[in-house]
Amino acid sequence: MKKEGRRRLRVVLVPAPFQGHINPMLQLGSILHSNGFSITVVHAQYNSPKPSSHPDFSFLSLPDTSTDHKMSRGDELVPFVWQLNAKCKVRFRECLADQVKMSRQQDKTDDEIACIIYDEAMYFSEETAKDLNLPSIILRTGSASHFFTRSALVQLIKTEGHIPFLESKSHEPISELYPLRFKDLPHSIFKNIDKLLQIESEASENKTYSAIIHNTTVCLENSSLAKIQQQCQVPIFSIGPMHKIASASSSSLWEEDNSCLAWLDKQSCNSVIYVSLGSLAFMDAKELVEMAWGLANSQQPFLWVVRPGSVHGAEWIEILAKCFKENIEERGYIVKWAPQKKVLAHDAVGGFLSNCGWNSTLESICEGIPMICRPCFGDQGVNARYVSHIWKMGLELESELERGKIEKAVRRLLVDEEGKEMRKRAKNLKDIVELCTREGGSSNNSLKELIEMIMSF
Ligand code: UDP
């Protein structure tokens, strides 16, 4: 797609500082870079991305935007995002004004900034783009279905003044939002509704963005994407799953423990349950112990990621008794952080017990791996419902974490006939999604249109 002799345009990316947001933004950067754009990543001093993993990009760190705030619960996310935007706003304007001035002064046409692509959560970027006369595009890193659900809820709260669903009916389906139940909704919204409405109003004051990018594909989320497009004046480009289009470089904030790949080599095909609750979820000590024994009792080999600091009151897994470690012997392997995409692509992995973050969900779909869904907060409940009820490639692990339920869920997925059917559907979905990213597929076409738009700015 790169046209020889044509000027090189620069795209400025503003990722939100969370693993599940950094990954798709840097994947988008790789995709654009391989299509002839130069890339500058402007980031806060919190969970900063590693420049060494992306030597082709320039990185600019916004001064005085560090925070020692440690999140220990999902519902702390909305206030955190609000604070982060307040901190970054002025610094971003200064930084970008300098960049624009420099590029114009030195008349470096190859360095000219074409546009800013910012994570939806970094909405402070829009005002600066407008002031500096730069086009902007939003990247949404969650599922389109979650976005649609969230905006429908916010709209309902605005018009009805309250949440029109009853906690007491938490298991009943909500007909307007099939296949969701009250319990699947992003509950942190309700806990932080005032802050969220404030964010909404701050973000909508400056609505001048030219397009929205979703890391999804029409073959997964056609209906949600169509509904979003109906409500939206600007084009929506669904160009996912971006990790399948981008080059393979990792943007992990933690060091990946590759030793688990050698352990996987020793396991038989489709036998291993891979367990990870992502980069933000926490559990208490009791849940860790229940998970440990549930996995051990399933008698299936397991690869388990326990992020250091993710168990309340513990550093890592020191609270697991010696008898547990002796009991599992070679059957279990525990790491602090895994090379997840490689793990899911390994023949030995037969299932994924996941928090259903959107990246993990896409990564599992792309490898045809069925899932045990254990959503924690945010978009995960919505994603879990789509995995189990729309794509039918997984089962839900609901209510309290308890060893008997975990053992049963692992065996249903890896041993029972039901699990084999889910695997077949997952493999079928993998093939369908793969076609979308190939030449002539919907994501590939959407990417071409996005590139044309950026070139035309
Ligand atoms: N991930 C990883 N190693 C791990 C666990 C997770 O590389 O041990 C990656 C995973 O591949 C995904 C991201 O971290 O790309 C997590 O994002 P997701 O949206 O799935 O969930 P979140 O962490 O935001 O809840």
C-alpha cells in the first residue's frame, strides 16, 4: 500500500496506560508503520511502554504525569482515568505544540504530523488536536458489543434518571440487550456514574474526531457495529483482530516467562488448560487456594499465570501449601507472566480459563481455543456472554470460586463431549475470522479505507 516517492506522514498515537489498551494501540502502530507511516507514541509516566520493543517508533514521555496510585479493584478505574486525563492535558498540549513547531520550522515534510490517534480513555487529546488544527481518530480497544451496552446504559440513566434493572433479577435476561443479564453489565459504571457522566460531558465538548477504529471484525460483531454506526456521524473502521495483522513484537509491561513453552512441548495435544485473569484483575487468598485445588483435582495439566501482587495480602503464591506443590508435581506450571499469544498457539493448549478481557478473547478465538469464562469487571461480563451464548465456544464459571466447580468446568471443557463441540465451533470461528484479515476480507478493506483517510488529511 505504500506508494514509493510519496511523502512520509507521521501518526501520533496516545495509548491508555493499561496492558489491554497498550497492546492494540502498538499493534495499530505496527500496522500503520508497515504501510509507510512513521509513528510517535506519546505516553504518560505510568505503565510506560518499552521503546526497545519497538525500535522503529519514537516515544515521548509526558513529564510530571507519573502516579504511584496502585489499582486494587476494578471500580477504581473510572476515577483513575479521570485523574489521568486532568494530569496529561496540559503536558500533551505543550509536547505536541513543540512537535508541530519543529516539523514546520525545519520544513521536514517526511515528518509532518498527519493525525492523532488516541485511546478513547485518553480523551484529553481531542482538545489539543482541535487547537493545533490536527485531525484526530479514536481507538476503542474493547469489544463493540461492550461499547454499545455501555452507551445504551448511560443513555438510559440520563433519560430515566436511574438504572432500570433490578439487582434482585440479576439472572434474568434483558430483552433489549440480548444475550445479557443484569449481572453481565459493566457494574463499575453504576458505582461511578457521576464521574462517568462528567467524563462523557468533557469528552463530548470537543467532538471533532474524524473516525473511530474498533479492534474487532464484522464477522464477530456485525450487529453491535451496525447499531454503533447508526448512532455515529463519522466512519467506523473495524480492522481487527489487529494482533493477527500486526508484526509479532510484544508490548508486555511484565517480563514474559518463556520457560512455559518448553513445558508445553512435553504435554499432549489439546490437554492443557491455560489460566490467566489478565493484567488488572485481583483475587483474595481463599480464591487462589480454591483455584489451585480445582486445577489440581481436574487431573488435567495446567499452565497458570499468577501476576505478582494480584493476590490481596500476598506477594505471589507463597500461601499455597507445600502439599499442593507436591500434589501437582509435573502436572502444573505456574508463571508470573506468560507469552500469551504463543501459549494459545501451542498445540498442547486445549482450553483457556480467562477473565475475558477483549484482547484475550480475540487471541483465543484466533487460535480456535474454547474458553472457561470468569469475568471480573468492565467489559468482561459482556464478552463472556458473547463467548458462551453467541459464539458458543465456551462456558461460564459463575458465582463464588470453588474448587469443585473449577474441577468440573475444566473437565467439561477438556474431556467431555460438550467441550469437543465447543472446540469445533472455536476452530470454525478462527477460520472465519482469519478470512476477514486476508486480502478482500472486511478488516483488510476497512484498513485500506482508514489508510486512505489518513493520507487525505
Ligand atoms: N497477557 C500476556 N501474558 C499474560 C497475561 C496476559 O501477554 O500472562 C496479555 C494478553 O495476551 C492480552 C493482554 O495481556 O493481550 C491482556 O489484555 P485483556 O484485554 O485480555 O485483559 P485485561 O488485562 O485488560 O483485563
